[in-house]
Amino acid sequence: MPQPLLRLFSLRTFNLIRFLPLVTGLLVLLMSAPAQAHHVMGGRTPANFVEGFLSGLAHPVIGIDHFAFIVAVGLLAATQRQGIFIAIAFVLSAMVGTGLHLLGFSLPGAELLISGSVLLFGILLVLKDSPNTGLVMVLGSLAGMCHGYAYGESIFGASMTPLLAYLLGFTTIQLGIAISVMMFSQTLSRHQDAAQAPFKMRSAGFVLCGIGAAFFSSQLINTILPALSS
């Protein structure tokens, strides 16, 4: 490719990436309202193993905030030497969070913390120097408890069989997505220019920042407005 065209292409790509978080945020705001339910059973509590398992598989995917965070976990795991433990710590903590919800523990502002976790992990991806594995595991575990707490809402009141199936479902899908993203990202990094890999990872981080900021601002508004009107 001629040098002037290459410079023009690079400039346009940079400008596109610069505005991508804004575009992503606007799209998320438009889609977030119908997606807030996160119920594959239409709000009905799962009654058997199949319904519990399918609901568990769907919940982390239906919720854009949950799905974005799982992708962020996979991307950050790809930057670490023992990154798979980040994904494992997250999914185990999510089960703990669900258990806490079912036991009646209260977590004020859970949705705000969930959207904040997406924003935080997006920022970690944007940073030039990757944080160490231990720190990411701790942050991922704390976030996992928040995400798991939210998952517990869909299964609250269910019997033991659909409950266990639900836990199995969302653990399987989350671990599968995170590890797939991690392996895919590592494969891409091995087959591309070493200088381009961090740039593309930061680009993904900016997109996740846009998603996290959109959900965080939406949750913040939903929290503040009722308090002001009362």
C-alpha cells in the first residue's frame, strides 16, 4: 500500500477507535432497558433441572453488563502468564455471591457495582502496564461476588434441583466464554505484529469502558433520581 494511503488509513482507524466508546455507550443505553430483566424464563422461577440449567446458561449472556465483564476477564487473563486462574477465581466467586443472595444477605447497590466493575476492567485493559495476576484475581473475585449476587435474583425461591442446575449453567457458560476469549486473544497475539497487540487490547478496553460508563451512569441516575424526588 502506498505510504500516503497507509497514513490516511491509520488516521481514520485511530479516529474510529477514539469515538468507538461513545457510539458503544449510546447503543448500550438504547438496549439496556429491555435487557435489565435478565430472565430467560420470562420472570418465572425455574421449576426443573432443564429450566434451571438453561436459565443459568442464558443469564450471563442476556445481560450485556455481565457478558461484557466476562469478556474483559478473558482479555485480562490473556495478558497474564497464569491468567486462567483469574477466570476460575471469578466464576467461583460468582457462585459464592449467588449463595449469599439465597441466604438472605443484602448487597446494596449491586447493579451499580456490576457496571462499575465493567468500567474498571476496561480501564485496566487501557493501561500501558498490565496489573499483576494477584491484583486482577482479587478484583475479579470481588466483582464475581457482585455478579453472582445479581444472578441469585433469578433463582430465588427455587427448589434444590433447578438451583444446582442454575449454578452449573452459569458457571459453565462464564468459564467457557472467559477461557475462549483468553485463548483466542493469545492466538491472535502470536500471529500478529508484537507492536499491534497492545494497541488492539487497549482498543477493546476503550469499548468496555464505553459499555461500563453507559451502564454505570444509567444505574447512578436510577439511584439518585428516586432519592431526590422522595
